[in-house]
Amino acid sequence: MVNFNGNLLSKNTSYLNHENRGLRYGDALFESIRVVNGKIFFWEDHYLRLMASMRILRMEIPMNFTMEFLEEQLLACVEANGMLEKPARIRFTVFRNNGGLYLPQTNDVSYIIEANSLDSPFFTINSDAYEVELFKDFYVNADMLSTLKTNNKAINVVGSIFASENGYQNCLLLNQEKRVVEALNGNLFLVKDQHIKTPSLKDGCLNGIVRKKLIGILGSLDKYQFEEAFISPFELQKADELFITNAITGIQPITKYRKKEYETKVAADLLGKLNAAARLN
């Protein structure tokens, strides 16, 4: 079942057509959200990011798009799929309504909510080998649009194909200044000794929810020094740890980049604190 504008429909129902602006122009935003036993992880952060992104893309925010209303719609979809007492992954997509060419005829929006099951109720460390490589065919633009979670994900798609064809689990993206920006599916953190850093939004990385939460957690810990600063490709092999963050996986340690193999101790430590933050949220 999917929730389309408040109507619960079978996933096989035809409710979009060829004029959809998300299909035609990528004129859409989405949030990937973890829901466990009817509790939405970091919901306020997801909601505020979505509202800010809609304003940046000049979408008309409906009067009923309150945090309470959208929470009800998310949970209605979870319940309709029999996942109210299970861990679930939600994709919440907002797109501008049909009409116009590049210039839309309206800034009104519609939304789709989809739910899929997850294996674990909380974030867990994946101990499998996880090798990455730089993706250098295309670059991320270091601007505000790159920080938004839009449907314009061509570089992520092509980068994922490159990773699959070459036996990597993921790739790291660069901006046009040849700075490391993020992974294909999340933000990047680098650990050297007790110093941790992640690229700034000015470098073009996604304004990630778990990125934001970890920055808050690190700011309260004395044993780590943290900064938002650019990461050069040369720093990757000098690091003690590299890990990727997103709202579904939580923290994914990188175990190998080229000839360098990495530890996972800091990632495991921070994962426990992230799970605690999720429970208290």
C-alpha cells in the first residue's frame, strides 16, 4: 500500500502519468525515514529539512502540512502495510503538480508515502568488508542545491553502477575543487587519532539528518575533537577510520580504500550514542 495525497492505494494502482514533473524534470524532494514500532526516528529534523527544501525550490507548502498531519499520514501508511509493530523504512516524496515546461503552471504539490520492512529495530554495525573508491567521472557542484535531497540523483546512479561493475561497495564523490564531499548514499566522516571531521555544506554535501545528529553528539563529548572542514583525497589513506552516515543505516564503517584498511572502534562507539539519541528523540 502507498499513501498518495492521503488516499491509501494498492502499490499496483496507476495514480501518476507521463506528465509527472518528478519524472520529467526531477522536480521533487524526498525523505528516507526510519520508523520503529510506530515511532519516527528524528521526525522533527526530517520535517524541518523538508519544509526548508520546499521553500528553496519555491514549492507551495499546503496549509495542512503540519508536523502532526504528516506524522499521521506516515503512520497510516506504516499501519496499512502491517508494520506498525515492526521496523520500517519510509520514502516520503513531494513533487510539484503537473503542468508547464521548465516553468511550472503551478507551485502546488502532491506527495507519496511508501513503506518497506527493515531487519533491525535499531542501527547496527555491519561488520562485512566494505571497500570504496573515488568516483571521478562526474563531480558534485558545491552549491545549495547539492545539499538538498532532490530526485536529481544521476551522479549517484552512475556512481553506483561504477561501484558494482568494479567490485566496490560504495564510492566517494568529489566536487569541482577535487575535495571529497560524501558517499553515494550518505555523508562521510574521517577519524585521525581523536580528531573527527566531515565536509562542510559549503563543499556541496547533503544536509544529512544523521550527520546533524552526530555533530550534536560530538559537540558534547570531550574525548573527540570535531570540525567541519574539507577533506582532500590524500587524507583518506592517512585516516584511522572512515565511515558513512544516513538515516536508514545509521553508521556504515568503511573497511578498505585502495591499500589502506581501517579500524571501526570510533564508529561503534558513536553508533551506541546514536541509538541512545534515537530512543530519546
